[in-house]
Amino acid sequence: MLVSVKNVYKNYTLGKTTVPALRGINLSIQEGEFVSVAGASGSGKSTLLNLIGCLDKPSSGEVWVGERQVNLLSERELNSIRLKTIGFIFQAFNLISVLNVRENVELPLLIRKDISKKERAERVARFIEAVGLTAQARHKPAELSGGQRQRVAVARALVTHPKLVLADEPTANLDSKTGIEIIDLMQAINRENRTTFVFSTHDPKIMQRASVIYHIEDGVLKSELA
């Protein structure tokens, strides 16, 4: 089991009001799956991905990544898991505007002390080629299309060799054709490397590509479809 979420609740406090974001979530994700968490905006998709990605902690319940209950770990331990086990793809791309494609992809490796300069360069070149951007390696984000920027984000997520990639609405800022191309790319990497992908979406065209679909509504997991 790569991910296990057990009876998780997440509440946010706004002034004197408590807002429930997740209510009693249970789900399991196996290594190598291509999983969609589907639901409308505000349903709790991003909150769930943030908990799995060690970016937030539940109000109650358990979140496991591999054999570790991550909601009990220190910030230092969580940083290590985020660096070595999990890759992130965001709908807003989150690229550094002053860095070129190669530098953006290299960024998460610069924090890793266990990777040599030679291996770092090889990985960066390999994943830039994998997403079809070798010719644009020295371009800044402003010189790229939306689809190309998201390809950079995919390469950056994969360069650390993560077991798990979390993609929060990865096609939301793309036209439908480009969105499908990005999902095609993620699926190809999933098949070739058995990298587990969990992506949130409310786009039915994207949901069709998933091997497993979890549907979430108002913070409650409504169904699981194969």
C-alpha cells in the first residue's frame, strides 16, 4: 500500500466559525495506480491532496505514505518525504520566472545532498527530453505556451524519482487538446515507470483516463469507480 487515509477529518477555523473541509475520508492507493479524485471546486479535492502530500495535517484520523504515518512526523521528516518520495504538479505551474526550463527542472535536486552534479545534469536532461522540451531548455517560462509550462512542471515533479506524483487540477489552465496531451504524458510515465499518479479534476474527459476514480462531494467520499 503506497497511500492510506483512515477516517480523516480536516476543519478550518474562520474567526469563530469552524468549516469542515473533509469528513471521515477513507481511501487506499496502491503503487502504480493512476488515480483521479473527482469533484466540483470546493469539494475538498485539494485539501485531500495536501494531506497526502505532507503539506498539511488532518484535524483527526491517520494519513500513511508507505510505512510511515505522516501526520505524526516532524517537519524535518516531512521535508525528507516531500523531497524523496513525492512529486507535485500544480495548476498554476509554479515555475520560477527568472529561471530557464533546465534550471526550473533542476531546482528540487539542488536541495538533495545525496545526488552528484553529474547525476543531477543527467537526470535533468533525461526528463526534459521525456517531456519533449530539449529545444526549449534555455527558454524562460514567459517564452513558453501553457502546455509547455505544464510539461516543465511534470519534468520537475519527476526528476527526483518520486514514487508518488500529486497533480492538483493539472489541466485547469490549459485548453482541452493540450490538457489531454498532458494526461497522455502522465499516463505514459505511469505505464513505463510504474510511478503512481493521483490527480484532482472535475473534467470528465480527464477522469476517463483514470484506473481508479474517487468522487468527493462536500468533503465526503461518495464513491469509488474502476
